[in-house]
Amino acid sequence: MAGADRGTGRPRTSVWLEGRPAPKRRSEQPEGLDRDKIVAATVRLLDSEGPAKFSMRRLAAELGVTAMSVYWYVDTKDDLLELALDAAAGEIALPGKDEGDWRAQLAQLALQYRNLLVTHPWVSRLAGEYLNVGPNAMAFSSAAQRVLGSSGLAPERLPGALSLVFQFAYGFGTIEGRFNERCREAGVSQDAFFRQVMGTVKGRPEFEDSRSILEARGGGSVEEMRARDWEFALECAFAGIEALRDRAPSVRDEGRQSTTG
């Protein structure tokens, strides 16, 4: 959800929708500095320090330039964060046309999206603050729509089915990324932290149901447990999509039946 432009009270739209011309280099600007380099440095800082500590001054120091030099290329910090968000989305490899079964392609896209949220934990937060309609994000969205569309699911059902898969991936990746961050901050491995938590709740009745389910799932490590949960959850999602595709008439079909009945 987009916020408001600072100082104007107007709802923010997007740096991609404002129609501003690309910045041109001036003679007084530092050599070797361009918007791509600024965005790449922004991504590195967000990875290492998070959005809360990010500032234009901190970015300028990272680049070895003045803050004013950065503003020659971007108008606002919000614009820069939006550019970084789309740059991260560009790390997702998109399938070509006719590259195999829709289930395998969609599973790969979902996995890459999950991995993106783990590699760049700030993405999950910024994705909820900005419209996220940059070229890389839109290419990813178009690929997901094309892949699921090849399943034969009715067009009016595609948005809901895509939400099922990618909202799940968003939640899964966001929690995984934050768990990883917490372990890093504590200086312990994920497996050690998990064993510590499980030892702490052992014998407490309010956790017994959850504990028994976790033990039944099995898995020798946190990564293996996650993999089992992830794969089965996607299997459930795809089975549901196929079942509704094959058994229930679409809204369009129901409309035809009502006009011919």
C-alpha cells in the first residue's frame, strides 16, 4: 500500500508512473556515478543494515560522494527504495514459453520469490509500502499469470489462484527470513536455536499439540523441515487449483447456463 508523498499530503503513486525524464549527467557530478550504481549500493546497504538505518547520507558515504550527488539521480528516498525493490525483483529468473509443465514452472517461480524474501528480508516490508510496479516486478507478474493461465484455469479465477500461491510464498519467505536474521543476531545456528526453543517448551501442556505435530513431520534440520512443509503446501495448492478447474463451472460458464437455461 503506497504511503503519502512527504510534504504534499498526496497519496504516493510510483516512481515508475510519474513520467519524469531519466537524469542526465552534469559536468560537476562525480565520475563513474550513475543511477544503477546508486541502486546497487542501496540494495547492499538494505541487506546489511535494513530499512530503519538506511539514509541518503549513509548511502552517499558508502559511495564516497556527497548526498547532493545522489539527488542528481533520484528525487527522493522513497523513489530510491522503490528502485531498489524492483532491482531485487530482477534477480528472479523467468521461464520462457513452453518450458514444461505449468506446475513445475509455477513451483520454481514461487521458490525463487521465497528465496528473494529470505536473501533480502527488507523486500517483504517495502513490498507492502510501495506499489511495486517496476519493470522487473511486472515481468515477474506477467510470467506467473502466463504460466498459471496455461493450466486451463478460467481467467476470472487466475487472480485468486495466484494469490493462494504467492501470498503463501510471501508469508513463508518473510517468516523464514526473519528467523534467519534472529539467529544471526543471536550468533547461533538455526538448528541450535530450534533445539533451544523445543527444549524450553518441553513439558508445557499448551505446546504439546504443536510439539507432537512437529515431531511427526520429522526432518533432521530446520532446512529439511522447511523443505517438507514447503513442498507439501504447494502440492495442496496445486491439487486445489486442479480440482476447481476440473469440477466447478467458472463464473463465465454459469452465466452462459443462466442465459440458455
